[in-house]
Amino acid sequence: MTERLVTAGSAQLTVLPVTGLPEITTGADLAGLIAAAALAGPGLQDGDILVITSKIVSKAEGRVLRGDRESAIRAETVRVVARRGPTTISQTRHGLVMAAAGVDESNTAPGTLVLLPVDPDGSAETLRKGIGERAGARIGVVITDTMGRPWRAGQTDSAIGAAGIVPLRDYRGQADTFGNVLQVTMAAVADEIASAADLVKGKTTGVPVAVVRGLGGLVTDAAGPGAAALIRPAEDDMFRLGTADVLTARRTVREFTAAPVAPAAVRRAIAAAITAPAPHHSQPWRFAVLESRESRARLLDDMLAAWQADLTADGFTAEQIARRVRRGEPLRRAPLIIVPCLVAEAAHTYPDARRNSSERTMFLVSMGAAIENLLVALAVEGLGSCWISSTIFCREVAAGSLGLPADWEPMGAVGVGHPAAPAPDRPARDPGQFTLRL
């Protein structure tokens, strides 16, 4: 029997493989099989932690199917995080971010696929009770699966289900050996246990279960929060947006909280905006950032007066005018406004109107690219935004209200702030309806 001894501080851990398990099939009494194999091998003691590969849990629970792998991945995916070639990184309904949404073709019969357990924490609790009763021992259970890691080569086992253990050890507020108070340190002990056990389970040895001994202080009487506690909430995840998410993260937000917008975030968004392509190697983008309440109110009041005058001249009734000017209200609710401006000083002049019109169009397209970059970058910063075209219809009024340089042409206004509520789901759109293949 192979074992690993690990000494950490005053604790000595023993990691022991559980051998002799048969091939697991749908409906198998997995708790009984593991208990029998463990008792025949390393035994089970109070405080032991059984680490179980999710694949045998899935097989026992009937999560094996025949079919197309890509279809299975789509069915198990709630969000595509990134794609490159044939590889898809997906978020599952459990909240796990994994290659292929955890759909696996290894260690299963040819032509079959294994999906993750429906409820890994629930499965862990069922096994904890079943094995513990048979062994007469107070144990913890960790269910594992293999995951890659951003910025690190290779894969490692991580906890996707847990019961009867403390999954996170919180060191915040404690002092280190130099007396420094720890501010953010939380040890993902369930993941550490999963990785330690994989040293004896391996991927090709046919050993799907291991016993980790020596961490009895982490074993609890109740099921506990499970491995779900290891999934970082979306609002705290600095790396929430994968490459597949970045563009679709930009949504039009019309309701904002009163929370201020960090100037550094705006600066980074503008830095992204000015990476847009531009004609003649020019840099035609400018941005007026309205941080003060006074500057925002002055612009919006002046534009409102101009808008009302135009609509009155067009013969609209007071009721019709009131309805139309509501479109600009999101800007009044935004704690910050950015007015993108075009400076077309690099435009060439031609002797005919056709080429002059085309020349201006080039600069407008560049300005549109910069605005889209700005909106996407704001979304990456966790900020909501709405682009409203109002200033285009009264450029002179907007420029005069803000005291802009004479050659700055306002190209709409962007309300910026922290979203007051999540944006609704984006309507499905078929790219084929917008595409002509020649």
C-alpha cells in the first residue's frame, strides 16, 4: 500500500489509497462499497476524511450517457467563459468554472460521457452518513474533480462537494509570526485536501478514493456549508469576465445607485477607448468627463431647453414633448457623465462632396469604435453605462454649455454609474440574420 506522509507545523498527515473497488455502475451502493474497501484496507478512524473522485459518484447516480460531446457540454453550461480552438471553458449550474463544463470521456466505457453529479454537496452528505454508519466512525467526505488554473500550467484536483468538514479556514484578524494582522487570508483547505489525496489516487491507477488522516480538527458533526462555500460570489470576483463575456457584458443601464464612480476606473476606460482604429494615423477622440453635479445639471438643462424648443417648432403638443424628453432622464440619474467628442482636424479635403462625405464617415466610424471600447471597458470595471445621442442634435448648445474647444464635436453622452439592479437577459439574436455570405 502506497502512502504519503506530510508534516505541516505540528500536524502529521497520512494519505492512504483505498483499493479494491469494482467498476461502479448506475444504482451501485457506493457508500457500502467504499466502506467495505476502506475497512479492508487502511481502515476508518474518527477524524478521517474520505476523498472520492466525482466520476464514481456520477456513475453510481446514473450521470453517464451516450451522445454527442458538444451537445452535452452545451446542456451543462450556463455561461461560456472562454473558447480557444476545440477547448471551451464553461461555468456549470453549480457555479464551477471548468473545461468542457465537467463533461468527461476518460475512465468510462468507449462512446460514453460522464457528467458531474447534480448536487455534489448533497452527494457528499449522503456518503458521509452512509459510510460513517457502516464504519462506526465520525468522518468527513470530499468529492473532487480535476480543474485547470489560470496562470498556472497543469491541472490539480479540487473539491466540488464536501460534507462534515470545514471547507475554508479563515485567518483574517489573526497575527502572523511577525505580528502582522492578516487581512484577506482564507485557506481553501477542502481544495488542499483534494490535491493531497490525488497524490495517491492519480489518474491512471484505478484508485478513485483515498483516506486523509491527521486533520480531525477540521471534521464536523454537521454537514456544514459544503464545497459551495469555495465558489466566490460574482460581485467579489475580479476575474468574473472571461474572454467570451467581455463584449456581451456591455448592457445599457438606465438606473444607477448613488455610489460615486472611481476616477481611476474612468481613466482606465478612456485608455481602452483610445485604442480604437483611426484614419490617417490620427487621434480624433476626446472625452469631457462631467464629475460635478453643477456641470451635469447645466448641460442637461441647456439641452432640455433646446430639445423642447425644437419639438415645439415641429408642432408637438406639450404631452408629446413631455413623453419624448423622458428619454434623457437616465443621464440625470447617473452620478457621472462622459461626453465623447470628435476632433476631425486630420480629415482630408477633396474637391467633390462625395469624397468629403466619405472622409467624414471614416472619422465617425472611428469615433463609434472608441465609444464602444469605452462602454465595454466600463462594464469590465463593474460599471453600468448608457449612450444617449442627445448632444448630437444640439452640438453647439452642448459645446457652449461645457465650454468645449471650438473643434470638439459632441457625439452623444454616456451616463456612468453603479447599476441599481442586474440587467435583464440579453435577447437572443441569430448572427445569420445579419450576415450575407458571398
